[in-house]
Amino acid sequence: MVSRRRQTGIPSHFVADRTVASSSSASKKRGARTSAPPQEPPPECLVVLITGAGAGIGRALAGELIERGHIVYGGVRNMKRARAELAPLIERPEFRLLELDVNRPAHIERGVLRIHKECGRVDVLINNAGYGLYGAFEELPEAEFRAQLETNLFGAMRMARAVLPGMRERGHGRILNVSSILGRIVVPTGSAYTASKWALEAFSESLRYEVLPFGIYTSLIEPGLIRTNFKQNMQMIAGPQKAARKSTAKQKPAGKQTPPASPYSFLTAHIGRDYDGFSTGAQSAARTIANITERRRPAVRYRVGLDSHGYNFLRWLLPEIVFDALLRTAVFFMARKQPPAAAGSAPDSSSAPRSAGKT
């Protein structure tokens, strides 16, 4: 395994994109029609592409990897915000910022092409982009459910499809798909998010055995609760209330109308609760994932965080009927503590889920 810290850094001819851009511009002015082949970094210096590098685990992981002497291309959706929030990383010559929305094929093609032009290869792809959509399934709009799968599952597939040809031709590469402990267990109100992660797990395992003969290793990272902005950026939807607001918007009632409460409010009230006491710091998670990134032959899956290991152990230890009984007991306890709202009754504003943007 590559040593954890390097003091030497990367060769000077990889120090900045603007150097490449300025020399290219000068060549055009001189009328040069030939372009020099990319000067590849030394083998011990990994070229890593991270999606969702603007915050949370992605940002912490990018910082950890450049400290170890690797070149990191950080994919973000919002370049303006990233330039402000990632200024310390951008100042480092090992870090390259990419505009990369995993739902936009043009971004992916342009980003991978740039990496190959500058470094000649992608050694490691870390599919970290994603967000959480929560709410009772009956109340989740189909478009929102599809959008969850589009980002968390198909976004990772698009990225893998883009880097696989180059990895296969070189005879080596690693793809790390950041899943979740919820790719192994389920929670009520998590039908969309857990479906995306369970599907990502199946895809990753199947892909692993397809590409192993070419020296490419596909692995899963299963974090538990990590102290990031993930919770603040979750999308939490109370469907009937949202639908009621839309349906009454075109009407002109004489008095104020109150949208009906969700019959699932006893479940949605628990979304986004503070469980920081069970969580792992982003920097600690980043160190663990960086160690996995440097493994030449990574295993099929890794768990990050004490709670992730604990949940997985319980799932392995307990028979399915016992695990089912535990979840049923928890749901009935929540229902007794906060009885389901009667149809047409006023919603409890203190328990109504709030909506936030994607990460």
C-alpha cells in the first residue's frame, strides 16, 4: 500500500491547470497545430476523481488525499459556490475543480476528457454524489422518487461507464461507490433513499465481477451517520400537504383553508432528528476512505463508522423474523406515542417535514 503521507508532493509540471491553458493559448497564437501528449504523474501518485466534492465526505476526502500527495479532481455542481467554499483546496496544485453534475452526460464527458488530456488516466473514481429523499411512499411524488434514483444510482452508473474504457485499456483501476448502511437495512419513510442504495449495492457487486479480469476493482463504502450537512440537505416531503397547497392555489376561498394533515405524521415527525451522538466525524470517515482508496486490491465492501458496523453485526446476528419484529415494535411505539392524524385534521406544524435542496 502507498505510504500515508508524502512530503515530496507532485512534479512541478502538474502544478496548475492555468499553466496548461496559457501554454496552449500561446501555441495557438504561434499557429502550432500539434499538441504534446499528457505528461502522466508517477505511478505512486494516484489520479482520483471524486463526485460530490463540494461538501461533507467529498470535501474532507479531497483534502485528505491531496495531503497524501495524490492528484484530485473534485466534481461539483455549483462552481461559483465551490470557488468560495473550497478556496483553501483550490490553492493547492494537486486539486483541480470540475463542473460536474452526474445527471448531465455532457459534464461527465467533458470532465473525463479533461483528466485524460492533463494526466493521461483516471486511477480511482469515487462516486460520492447523492442526496436523501424521505417521506412516506404513498405521499412521495413519482417525479421525486425517480430523481432520487437518477442521482444516487444512474449518476454513479454514468460515471462508471465514462471511466471504464480507459481503465480497461490500462489494465487497472478502482471504482468506489459510496453507498450507505441503508443499502443493507431499511427504515420507514426511506423507501426512495434505501431503494437507490440497495440498487447501487447490487450494481456494484455485479460490475465488480465483470471487470475484475481487466484488473479493475469495484468496491462499496457503507457509511453510517456522518457529521456533515447531509441531514440539512435532505428532501423531506409530506405529499398530501404539498398536493393540497397546489390544489387550493388556483381557488379563491373566502376564508383561510388549512391543508389536511398527513396520516403518516407519526413517522415523518422522526425524520431528521438529531442523532449526532451516534455519528462519525467527516474527517475520520475521510481518513478511512483514503486508506481504502490506496489499496491495490480493495475488498467488495467496507463499513465506515461504529454505527455502520453495529447495524451490520445485528443484521448478521439476528434472524430475519427477529429483525422484523424489532422494526415493527419500533413503528408501533411511534404510532402510540403520536397517534396517526385523522383525515382532514389540521397538521402539526412542529412535526411537518421541511424541504431542502439536493447535495
